[in-house]
Amino acid sequence: MSELLSIESIGWLATIVVVASYFFSNPLTLRLVQIGGASLWLAYGVVIDSAPVIVANALVLSAASWSVLRARRRSNATARTSSADQGEPLFASQALHLADDPLLPLANVSGRRIDLKLHRVR
């Protein structure tokens, strides 16, 4: 009986986490809470041996994780752009990320480094 209660408590905790995710407006926090909820549901699905629960939550977990990684990559690219605003040199591989940025790079190529002066496009 206590084992059944323990298994059900995983499902109830997963429910609480997923419902709580609807109250977050910050996209990163929302995705992290969704990752937690999907992980709990995935564990619950494994314990009860339910393929639909496992597959559905593996997909949700994958999508939420991919969103977080994509946001972090964009954040890192923005940080590199910010360092260019402060006069720090960027390498050519970093400059390629600026193509999607709303900033117009004006490059001064010297050797293997590219020094960028960035101006906002209005």
C-alpha cells in the first residue's frame, strides 16, 4: 500500500509542477519548470510502465531542453556582441554570429582577428 502511495505521489508532484509552470512569465523559468515536470512525469511513466506517458513526456522534455539550450546560445552570442561594444576584439568565428543580430557590424580586419565597431541600425 505504501509503495502505491509513493508511486502516486510522483504523479501528483508532477501534476503540481506542470500546473505551476503556467504561472511563470519568464520564458527561461517556464522552460526549466517544464523540464522538471516532464522529468517527473517521465519517471512516473517508467514506474507504471506506460509507453504513452513515457513517449509524451520524453518529447516535452526534449523540446523544453532544446529551447533552453537555444536561448543560452543566443544569450552567449549577445554577450559576445556586448563585449564588442566595449572595444574588445572578436574572432572571425564569433563575428559570424552577428549576421542575425540587429546591429550592423563594420569590420576592421587585422591578421587573424577582426576588430568590430558596432552601430545600431534604426
